[in-house]
Amino acid sequence: MEPPRIVAEVGCNHRGELAVAREMVRVAAYAGVDVVKFQKRHPRECLTEEQYNAPHPVPEHAYGPTYGLHRERLELPIAAHRELKALCRQLGVVYAASVWDMTSAREIMSLEPPFIKVPSACNTEQQLLALLCDEFGGEIHVSLGMTTRREEEDIVAFLARKGRLRDAVLYACVSGYPVEYEDVSLLEIARLKEAYGRDVKAIGFSGHHLGTAVDIAAMTLGARVIERHFTLDRTWKGTDHAASLEPDDLRRLVGDVRNVAQALGPKRAEMLPVEIEQRRKLKRPKTGP
């Protein structure tokens, strides 16, 4: 079985520090992931004035006195993203990003990544989807966390009208940080595959759970892209770190997914080469009539 693409989602876990972001690319590349994904947003554009000036809802995770300033502190300029893309290329991994607003989308589009992701929070913003459909030539990935079935159907219909379904990857996702096992809802992968698998590029899985066992099941259910949040230290300040994999977990995830992908296949012959010598030594002769 062809293993799924594994995406290490850095998001804003770099804490707004380019040096940390560089180190996260290096660690993720060493772990063997296929893609390192960041995010880009312009807080003044994607937050209302009230949201911008409100305090962070979880004060101990705040990087600024208001939510808007907190978000500003965690942003990297587009020049830094350009540098990170070059580092990804140097280390043999793919750079990608999620975008939260029109300005961010245009900036990331200028870097020409192979795909851009629309996060769950923004997936009903048709102006953003239209910009990507009309002006971006790469894959359009859409996360379906906190999304109703009607909204999901509208997203798919919009992509179809734009002629972009064949470039689309839809992600099963539950938007919690972290998500308890009973809420992971893995069978959403099978549902999305049944509903849209013949029309889209692929079905993916964006997991916010703990550990790595769930991701193996996601692959067996048909997820062709597995995305996990990644951090250098789960104890760092910030709401995403608790739902993220540390370096050792990320390496284990990559190894386990690829090993199980190799194992998920039919027997290549009636008797494999590894069995022939064992048969000679151990197989008892047929008895009885």
C-alpha cells in the first residue's frame, strides 16, 4: 500500500520566532515527514475590532495583552516564510501553509507552494475559496472541523462549480485541542471517502488527539494525507502545544505509518521466500487419508 503523505503542522507553534521555526523544519525533516506546514494570517483583517481588542480567552497562553496583539506576536512576515520554504527544499521536504484571510492567501500564493490549506475556521468564506480556485494552481486542501453537513455540501458544490474538485483534499477533523478519543470520530474518513472519494484528489485526516495509534487506523480507513500538529515542547505556552506531537512522537508516527503501509497488502505468492526455509525445517508431513 502506498503510504499517506505525512504533514507536520507547525502552525504558530514556533512562537513567532524564526529561529524556532527553522529548528522545527530541521527536526521534522529528520523525522521523515513529507510536508512541513505553517500558517499565515493578518489579524487586523481576519478579526473584528472587538475580537482584536478583547483579552485572550485563556490568559495563561497569551503572548499579548489583547487577542489581536497575541496573534500579531505569533506571526512571521512573508520574507520569513520565503526563507522557510527554501530551507524545506534544501532538506528535502515540502513547504505548505494554511491561510486565514485574503491578504495572507495572496502572500502565500506568491511562494507557489504545491498546496494551500483553508482551515476549518475559514472554510465557509467563499471569497477566500474563490481566490484560491481562480488564481492558485496548486492543490486546495480544506479542513472540515466544526462544519455542518450542509456547509460541507456547499463547500464541495462551490469547488465543483469552479472546476477544482479534482485538485481538492478534504480533511476529516474534529476541532478540539486536544480531542478525547471518544470524540475523534474516525469513521468520518470512511463517510467522506464514500461521499466524495471519486470526485476529489484525496481524503485526509487532521488529528488533534494524543499519541499516534489513531493515525494508523486513519490510514487503514482511507486517509491519503495525515496531518498532525508538531511542537518542540508540549509544555510551551500556547493552546496548540497540548494537542501536538513532540519530536520523538513524530518520528514514531512516520515510522509506524510507513511500516504498516508496507504490511497492508495481499500475500505476494502462495509461499513467500521467507517461508520456504522455515517450511523445510518445520513443516510436518501430511498425515491421514
